Amino acid sequence: MYQQELSDYLRIKAQALTKFRQFCDAQDGAEKGLNRGDLFYWNVYGDVSSQGGVLDERTAMPESSFTIGQRQLQIVEAGNSVPFTGKLTDLAKHDVTTIIDKTLKNDARKYFDIAAWTQFNATVLVAAPTGGNSATSVTVSTNGTAGGITNNVALGTGHVKAISDYLKEANVPPFKDDDYLCISHPSTYRNFKNQLESVKQYTMMGIAEIFSGEIGRYENTRFVEQNFIPKGGADNATTFNPYTGTAQAWANGLSSWAFFFGGDTVTEAIALPEEIRAKIPGDYGRSRGIAWYYLGGFGLVHTDAANARILKWSSAT
């Protein structure tokens, strides 16, 4: 970290766009706090089992019931560290602590996006183009897979319309105001955006809050780009791994995953928010280090198809 003519300007490797954590909108876990155990629970209440209606004055009031489901997530530790020596600090041209602090914050940000994406990816609602190549309709499965359909077409306006209609008719609540959200890669949207250029309907008018990475709105759906979680990962994927950034393209590479979702998606239970920690110097100040540390967890709020809030555009192969 020292050369005779080393520039004073601090340069950091280009960072990917991490976007998923901002959509963990179930905020009840955000204030879990310390000294409350390692599990966080929430209840999901079902509808009354039999619909009420007109009463006959000569008969008793009907009685019914409703179900209560319970979900949980486990609080885990997460972190990473970089050790360094007192000699490096004393002789380096750049501020070692500042550089390590910045790089560790980038590392933490990526961990949170992977943890959030993993829960989004656990949704049981999965859509693929009907027959594998329909441009106007989708087939939705409720078992977490693409139902054996190999996706052979790029995401387009017809698919967005069909998915938007499905979410509305499934009574999925909007994420913000009357809008759903979709998140995917820029190239996954390319065909879709090309189609919209001709109809000039890609607008953001009337939106008060713009999400990080948001690029537009169509059919009551707002679209967000990310480029950190890798592409691919079909149902039969074997090497796809977001932790190592390993992509595994779909069989034809015409599209990649996209998540369409409404409100009450994923909760983040926080016992101790992420923080930068300095190691207590050892060996008389010669051994030092800096780490990021976090105590919390992420959980998919609704795991049953009837109440699922997230729909994944996917492929079997």
C-alpha cells in the first residue's frame, strides 16, 4: 500500500447493484432486539371457514371458525473481518482503516441481498410461459417449480399483463399504493423495454417514492434492476450459487429469473443491526483487525400458495 508515486485518490473495485433488502417490507421484526431468544414468530390468520349470509329469524345464529398458521425464522450471526498489522498502518500511504471499513461495508451489503433473495426464491408461486413459448399467457404452478416447462421466450409485455392479472385476481395486496413490483437483471428486461418503446407506456408519472434501482412502471407494476445475484438457476440447476456469484444460464438463455410481488413479502428480524467492529489490538499493538458483525435473520412471510405474495418467473431447465 505504498509506492514512491502512489496516487492519493482512493479507488475501489466497481460494486454490483444490491437491491433485494429494501423490499423486505414486513417490519414487525425490525425491533426484535437483544435478550429475546433466537427465534422470531408471526401468526397468519385465515378467513372464516363458512361465509355469513341472510339469517332466518326462526333459526340460531350460525357458528364458524378460522385457522391460525404460525411461521418462524432463526436469528443467526453473520460477519467477516480483515486483519492487518501495526506496521502496515504506520507505513502505508493510504488510511488502512478507512479502506478496510469501506470494503467490509460492501461485503456486508452483498450478504444481506443474498439472504433476502434466498427467501424471495423460496416462494411456492412460479410462472413460465404457457407451452414454453407463449408471448401472451403464463402457467402458474404452486409447488415452487416451473411445472416442467422450459422457458423458451424472453420476458415481454404479454407476460407482464398476465402476471399482473394473476396477482390481482389472487388478491395479493399491492406493495406500494396500487402497484406491484418486479426485480430482475437489465438484460432480462431488454425485450420488454424494446416493446414498450413503441407503445410509449413506460412512465413513472404520479409516483411519490422511487425505489433504488427503479426504472419504470407498466400495468400497475414498477420495475427495478439489479446485477448482483447471478442469472439462471433453473429448477434443474446444479452449479448456480449466489454466494460465489456463479451463474448457470437457462437452457436457451433467452431470459432469466424475475420476481413479481406485492406487500408483506419477507421479514427481517434484527437483534443487533450490522456494525463495524475493531479488534482489540494484540501483541502490543502489532496485531489489529476490523470486522462487520450482524445478528438477525430473514424469513418468507407466507409459505402457502393461497396467501403467497411473491411470484417467480422461472424455467424448468
